[in-house]
Amino acid sequence: MDHIKQQFYAASCKEEEGCFEEALSLYNNGLGCLMEKIRQPCSGEMKEKYMMMMKTYLDKAEALKKRKKKNDTPYIQEIRINNEETGWTYSKIFAKPLADKPTHVRMQDPYLHSKHQLNNLIAFCELLATTKSLSHIRIVTRTAPGNQQSGQQQCFRELGECLELRNITLVTDYSETLHDREVRFKNNDNVVWTVILGRGLDMFKKLPNWNCLGAFDMSYRKCHECTITITKG
């Protein structure tokens, strides 16, 4: 009986790690061994105990199958934003990945140099910080040119300090050959969402001044023409 319990315990651990195939295999092995136990002569009390255990782990295995099927279902969406179109915000674009309760986010954008680009990053991180499941953010970018380098480093440092107060770790990596712009979201079920951003976070046109609509609510801002592709799998 200890061997059967070990099978179910190992299955639960693999399920928590997101290793669904291994977890299902362990659940099925344990259930097979338990069925053999039920077929053997035993007291009515023990048989009832075994049947209750069988029901418990059958339900767990069925729930895991449904969970796995949902996670395995591919998803792809393409968003085409027209020149000067309004109504777009980061919360609208990233709604589906964030709804899957990500724990880790990896963002790569070669151009996080100027003030408005860094402000876009801060706005994006403000959105991420509302996700209670999130624990890690990794930013991959190029080193800013000489006159912008200190501002870039200061922004990353101070932003990291603020995120740390919310139990979110910010890590910054540099790649001088980086070109593509994308954000990846990963949760505890190992579900990965990838958002490919044609223009990165820098999809909004410059405001005429800071005393107009759009200064704080991005949905009022005019956009550059761009394409955004969202996939899950």
C-alpha cells in the first residue's frame, strides 16, 4: 500500500511542477495498483477505504486531463492597428496572457533608451504589477547610447526597487545584436503566451502637449500602424 501512496504523491508533485504527462502516467500506475488491491480478498472496511481512495484519485486524474487539454489547445490572434487609430491600451493588448496568471514575464525590446520609451516600460510594468501571481520580470534590451546610458540604468535600478516592494524581481540583460520585440508570459502550468510586437511598446504617437487627453489614459492616443501577433502554446 505504501508503494501506491508513493505513486500518488509523486503524481501530485509532478502536477504541481507542470509535468502533466508524467503526472498522468503516475496517477494511472497508482490507480492500476489500487485496482489490483481491491480485487484481492479483504475486509469490507478496507475495501470501502480503497474505493474511496480510488474515487479521489480518479477525480484528480480526470481533472488533470481536462486541464492538460485546455493547456494544449493552440491559440493565435493577429491584431492590425491602423495609422492614427485610437482605443488601444496595454491592458487591452495583454488581457489574455495576464488572465492566465503568469508568474514570469520576459520582455525583449532593443530600444529602451529615450525618456518616452522608458515611460512606456514603466506603464507596462505598472500593469504587470497588478497581477498577483507575478514574481519575475526579465528585460532584454540593447545598451543605450552614451548620453542616454545613465538615464537607462537609473530607470532600471529605481523601477527594480519599486517592484521589489511588491515581491517582484526585475532582472535586466543586454544584447547588442537584439532585433525582435516580443513579450513572453509563463505560468505555473507551463503555459506560455508570446506577444510579438511590431513596434514594441512604442506604438503610440507623440502627444502635441501634456495638457491633452492621452497624457495618462493611453486609449486617447493615436497609434502608429503596426501588427501584433498573440500565440499560446
